[in-house]
Amino acid sequence: LYPEFRHVFVGDNGQGDVRAGEMMLEKWSTSVECVYIHRVIPTEATFGFEGSETTAKWKRLGIVFFDTYIDAAIHAALKRDKVAGILGLQYAERSPLIHLKGLRRVCVASIEDFGTLKPKFASVYLKEGQRLLLNRSLTRANAILREKGLREVALLKADCEFVPGTAVTTTLGNGHIVGFRSADGIYKVELDQWARGVYAFLQLSQIFKRGEFTRGSAGSATTLKDQPLTPPIAQTFPRVSKQADQEFPIGSQVRIEGFKNPQDKKNKGLMATVCSYRPREQIYKVEVEKWHLANNKRAVAFCHASQLSHPHRKRTT
């Protein structure tokens, strides 16, 4: 159909769109300008994926995977020698498909769509994750718009889900909210069970209301007595379809990455002992060493496997 035109195919990797794009590019490469695939599931779960050879084939054909439509618009608005350094996407010599003003319109439309969809997110944690994803794309787009002398698009601000004074449970223990920054979505939490005046600065994915965990539609909640506890931090990491192997045995000593014990003059980091493990989410319950609660019990933290390392050797990824 319409051989006098060149075409752009847009799909997602949920079912067979990638294979359809492959067939288009293999049979009608002179008529198909580009294939854009929205990544709605991990790339490795895409139909037809068989490893690095498949990735190389998609790159060679010119199939472009993107996480937000802003990223797709960036790819379409620039020549490929520019795109390679900004998005790390596929390289192919050709002229831009859209103008930079079109890129800005896509950014504005994405923000409007996000505002419309806010009440429809299954949880506040999914909503915040999408906000962070869109802001990452907006930051990339704004760098291009600024370079070309066009007006930038304001980043999305976070909604305050827990007002100051709210009692919460965090990955570092119980506490209450004392502050919130809408610009980056960071909560300031005073940890009640630690020494007075100890604060943590945490993302929403590390906090949930004490005694409740929201599931399903907005407003529906189940108490911890009724359902097993699943900290929201587990949603920050991809879920696995089968139970993951336990890397750190019960009773073993581990280091919590990204934290430092100010009482440790040797700078060994924040050390802890493994108490239990949930293989489905890869979440470890650990007792933090040298940090004691008011009742002289050790502080307990819930950490994803990627946040822990062996104390005497570097972590392999």
C-alpha cells in the first residue's frame, strides 16, 4: 500500500509487534523508515529474544526500543550521530523525522497525559515510578531544547503521599514524616526507634504507612495482620518469575551499600547480620550492627539483594 510513501511502525514488545517490525524491515526496508517499540516488559522477555545476537540483529535492522514516548521523539528529532551519544540507541544515517518543536509538543503532551492518568494508577508507588521515568526523559529533551534555543519544559513535581507527622515504616525501621521536597520526591523521616535526632532521606518506594500496605486500586488497603508484609522497596527492582537463589546465608555478615556508620573509624561501611530471606522479592531482613534502639535491641532493615555485599570481597554484577 502507498509505495510512494515511507512508513514508521510503532508498537510494543508485549506480544508480536517486534517480529512484525522485523518482517517489515527485512522485506520492505526501502519503504519503512523506522520501527519504534515501546518497552512494556523487560527486553529479555520479548518474543523471539535469544541473547546478544538478537539484540545485534534488531540494532542492525533499525528497531528502536524506548521507555517513554519522549525518548522516541528525541530519536525522531535528531540525526543518528546526535542520538547515539544522548540515548545510546540504534545508529542509522538519515535526516530527522520530526522538528524540534515537535519534540517539545510531545514533552508537553506526555505531561498532560500523566496528569490525566494520575487517579488511575494501581498504587502511588507505580505513579511515582512513572513520574521519575518521565522526568529522566524530560531532562534529556530539555538539554536538546536548551542547546537549540527553545524553551524548556518544566519537570513533573512529586505528590506528597505522606503529610508531616504521618507514622510510617521504612526500610530502616519505624519513623514519622517531618518534611518533603516536591522537586525530587524525597521525604525526610525521623527514625523513632533509633537515637533521637536520627533522620533518613528516602524515596517513596522505601516508605509505607505504618500498619497498612496499599494493594490494587487507590484507597484499598489491607492490614499487616491480614496479609504478609511486602515492603514497597521490592517494587523498585524487577520481580522474578521464579524464586532466586539465596546469596547470603542466614547468620552471615554483610555490608549495606550506600550507608556509613559514623562510629566506625575504619570506614568499613554499615555492617549487618542476615536474619531471614524472602526469595520471591529477593529481600533480606538484617540486624544492623552497632546501631541500637532505645530498648537496646538492634535496628532491623529490609534490603534488596542488590543493596548488600560480602564484607571481604567486591560484589560481582
